[in-house]
Amino acid sequence: MDQRDETRLRLISGEFANSVSEALSGWLVGIAVDRSVQGGVDPSGEVHERIVAVVRQLVADLEPRVRQAISADVDQPTGSPLAVLRDGIGPLNGLLSEIGAAPPRRDRVAVEIFPEDTYELGPAAFSDIDPSLQEAGITWGAARAHVHLQRRDGRGASPVESATVSDKPTFETVLTAVVDVEGWMTDDQARQLHDQASLLKSGEKMVEVGSFRGRSIIVVALAADEQVEVIAIDPHGGGDRGPQEISPDQARGDEDHAVFTANLSEAGVFDRVRHIRKLSSSALGDVGGDVALLYIDGAHRFGPARSDIVDWGNRVRPEGTMLIHDSFSSIGVTMALLTTTFGGGRWRYMGRNQSMAEYRRAELGPLDRVRNLLRQTLQLPWFLRNVTIKVLLTLRLKPLTRLLGHAGSDWPY
Ligand SMILES: C[S@@+](CC[C@H](N)C(=O)[O-])C[C@H]1O[C@@H](n2cnc3c(N)ncnc32)[C@H](O)[C@@H]1O
């Protein structure tokens, strides 16, 4: 363990905590004023006084807790500072509601993850508090990850990063590490990915196509053996990003990239994951050798989804595994399956967890091919159900989706 790095981390944490503390009041007043205006309420006079009073109380409550989260020892994390802010911001939502500000229209994913945050006040990244905090947040996260790794090397064991086959964090611990990381992967799907990653052997390779803000790749990095190479491919260009977010948007992509980096650092896996910031079709030359586990969750349009299955699928070793998200749910991905895995004899369909389908690389004989085709064809009614739900949700006919057993306003995945 290098004492200079420990000291440097303390200094970085102290400075970062000071910068966040200084930005808190201005940020909270700013977003409250902003949401009042957007919600049709004049934020001057008495309203402004009420905002300032609530912010003063909030800062008194949150500032020490955020400081504590930033300065916590790397082996005793107290939870993410952003999560402290998101969890504590309720009184400001309450005030906005009391003064009659109309809440903004919310993204389905945001409603699912933060149902109480009616006015979208909670920060997703440090840059939401103040743009100047973005770089400092990344430096802080990277410094923590570095010290964490150093300590592990010095004493030979830390619960997360030195995970061996017999001493890995439990799935529950892994799930806690990604609880605040945005994404569209359900807990059951996370378990499936976790279990597949923990089967990988030293020296093997895992490739993910489409990493977004890091939810799934953090699960893999925490579950897999230290000697497994973990590779995330994502251009972070803001396009093909999530439901109905198809067109590229570089500002959105840069934000995803910053949050991805911070999330990996916070989970202590920044140094475990090799990120290739390219389209999957351009990254084939960046990864050598066989892949033992492939997770496809990138562009969901037919063309790129099919190329990922064919081109990246070709890299999977015999008996290796391919997981595909949004199978039998997205039209593009399902059409890509229909034209590849359905009739072809190279991928044995193992089953699915909601929309996460699992395939094993195999050479199927004629009878097996028929069975394989049949098993996948049997998933098509579920696909039709999902498409119907998406159409109903788009037409704002949410109550009708309940007849199909769908809860919430999120697209099925
Ligand atoms: C649904 S999100 C991935 C979610 C992630 N697997 C998780 O569970 O958190 C899709 C991601 O694919 C990325 N993407 C879009 N087109 C891509 C491509 N051609 N190659 C690789 N990634 C792509 C987007 O930038 C976006 O971050």
C-alpha cells in the first residue's frame, strides 16, 4: 500500500467535498426557481423566501451526509453522495407541489427508478449540481478505485475486487452496487448475467455491446474472476440509446460517458473494465481471440442488431454463451433473431428471462435444429404481446395494458 496515494485520496476527497458543499445552496435554489418557472409559478417574493428557507434546512441536513459519503474510507462505503442527495431532496419536491408548480413530463425510466422525484430534482451526475464538478467527480472516483486496488494488492483481499471463485461478493451485494445506476436491466436479468459471468474462467474474455451508464458491465466486473478480461463497447454517441431515443445526440452521449466513468469508479471497477468507445461494428479489430461470454444490448434496429449477432456472435467460442437483451420484445432485435438464430444451426436457444435470451454456441444436428426453431417460435406470442403493449402505451392507453398483465408505464423489457 502506498501511503502517498492514501494521502492524495484524502486531499482529493477533502477538496471535492468542499466544492460540492459550496455548490449545494446555489444548485438547490436554482433548480427550485427553474421548476417553479417551468411549472407556471412566479418564483419571486414570498415564493422565493419559502424556497430559500427550505434550501437552508436541506443544506443543513444534507451537507454533512454528502461530506461523509465523499470522505468515507474505501473499505467502508456509506453509499454514493449522489444517492444521498437524491434520497434527501424530498422537501423541495414537497414545496414545489405546495406552491402549485405543475410537474414536468417525466421519462418512463426516471419514473420507475425515482418515483418520488416528481419534479426531477435528483442529480444523475455531479455535473448536474455544477458543470465544474464533473471533472473533479471523475478524479475523485478514480482515486478511490486506485487506493482500493492498492490495498487489495497490499493485503491480498478486499471483498469486491479480489473476488476469487470461492470469495466473490454475493449477488445481493452486487445488486446493491448498481441500485443507483440507470438502465433497463431487471434484477432477474442481472442475476442471469451475474451467474454467467461468475462461470467464466481465468484468462477468458467477456464482451458487452452497449453499456450505457454501466449497470450491466458493473455486474459482470464484480461477478467475474479477477483474471477474466471484461470489455465494454459503447460509442456513447447519444443514439440508439434507449426506447425511442434513436437519433445521435453528442451532448447526451458525453453525459452518458461521464456518468458511466463515475459509476464504474464508484463501484470500484474502473480499472477492471476496458471501455472501447466505438460502434460495435468498428470495434471488431480491437478485440483479439475468442469470447467466452457475449452480451448484446446495443443498437436495437434490425441492421445493427443482426450484425452484432452475426459478427460478434462469430467470435464466441464453442460452448460459449450469448445473452441478448430485448429479445422477443424489440421488433428490430426479434427480426434479427428470426433471420439468424431461429433457422441457423449455430446457436442453441436455452431460454429467456423476460427479454434476456440465452444462447449457447453449438453445432446442431437436423433434429436439434427443428427443436431449436420450435422453442424460439413459441416465444412469438410473448413478442406480439409486448409489441401490443408498446403500441397501447404510445397511444396513451395504459389501462388497457393491464389486461395483458403489464404494470406501470414502462415499455416491457
Ligand atoms: C439499452 S442501452 C445499454 C444498457 C446497458 N447494457 C445496461 O444494462 O445498463 C444501449 C446502449 O447501446 C449503445 N449503442 C448504440 N449503438 C451502438 C453500437 N452500434 N455499438 C455499441 N453500442 C451501441 C448506446 O450508446 C447505449 O448506451
